[in-house]
Amino acid sequence: MVMTMVKARTYKASEFKAKCLQLMDEVAATGSSIVITKRGRPVSRLVPYREKPDRVFGIDSDVIEIHGDIVARVPVVWEAAEGVREESGG
């Protein structure tokens, strides 16, 4: 999954009021958001509705694949770790 940031389009409140139903359909279809302004200041944002999942744990279980042992120690010795071993007199 790749997420990109897209700048939301801006509409004056009067313009939004005139095109409200059309813009609602567009937001639902495209997934983009719209910022509504009054006197040049943002006051509201129209975003597409998304259902919240019942649970968060395991939400990507059908997407993520685990290859190998994910809890085993990594067989790499870091330089910082070597210095600690020598100083500890181990």
C-alpha cells in the first residue's frame, strides 16, 4: 500500500453551497477531500466516509506474509556492541 499526500481543493462556502451534492458525490468517488473556506479562512473539510474496522489487531493479516523466523537473533555484530563486550571483560 502506497499513500501519497494530495493537496485538498479549496471552495468558498458560497461556491460549496451551490455545488454541495455534486461535490459530495465527487469526494465519495475519488476519495479526495475538499476544504471549505469563509472569508479566505478554512472552516471545514469534507472527507470521504470510511467504516472503522471492528478490531485493529490482525487487520492486515491477509496482506502481510512472514518469511522465516521473525523472533530469532540477527547474526550481525555491530561495532558498538563489540566495544561493549571488550570493555565488560567478558
